[in-house]
Amino acid sequence: MRNIAQALAFASALVLVLPGCNSKVTQCNELIKEINAATQLINKATGTLQEAEKAKEVHDEIEAEIKKIEAVDLKDEKLQEHQKKWVDRLNKYNKGLESISDAADKKDAAKIQKIGEELTTIENEVEGLVGETNTYCGAS
């Protein structure tokens, strides 16, 4: 997951150095700023999966970040697609956090492990989405 944050930070730097006041560049910067915040929360969640209270806290923080991503005003249709994909993946991740929090409350180790594996799959999807967003924004 650290690779996600590093890749997005690189994309942010790449977009910032591109010349001009391109609307796409501005939109990429705004979206990537919020995506960076969300991926940092996913990184934070990784260490809290067996602690119900902390998982709930991270869930709430991700929920707030989802709203910020949704609020980014994008005119570029391709960026709107990226925005929807990010919201979808983050919502899936958050549902997993809810489930794992419930399992942690019940001390159900088998369920925690199963949901942890599902969250890892979503994290891998997020890594792929980082690449897609980087590629699109880097092609400005």
C-alpha cells in the first residue's frame, strides 16, 4: 500500500510541473490530492484491522474522504470515470472495514482473516487504479 501513496505523490509532482493552466491539469491535481488522502487512510487501516474501535475510526475517516472525492468538480469525462471508480473501490473497502470491525467485536478470527483477504484484493484493485489515474493525468 505504500507504493500507492508513492505513485500518487509522483503523479502529483508530474502534473504540477506540466506547463500552462490546462483545465485537465487542474482537475487532475484536485482529484489526486483527495485520492492521496484516501490512500493514506487505507495505509492507516492496514494496521488496525483487528482493533474494532480503530477500524471504525478509519472507516469514518474514509467515509469523509469519499465525500470529498465526490465533491471534486470534474469537467473531463475520463476523470469523471476515474472519480467514480475511486468512489466505488473506497466504498467497497469501507464495507469491508465495517465487516471486519463487527468480526473483531465478536473476536471471530476466521472471519477477520477472510475479510482481511478481501480487503487485500481491493487494495490490489486500488493499486491498479493508481496506475490508470497516473497514466491519464501524466498524459496531459
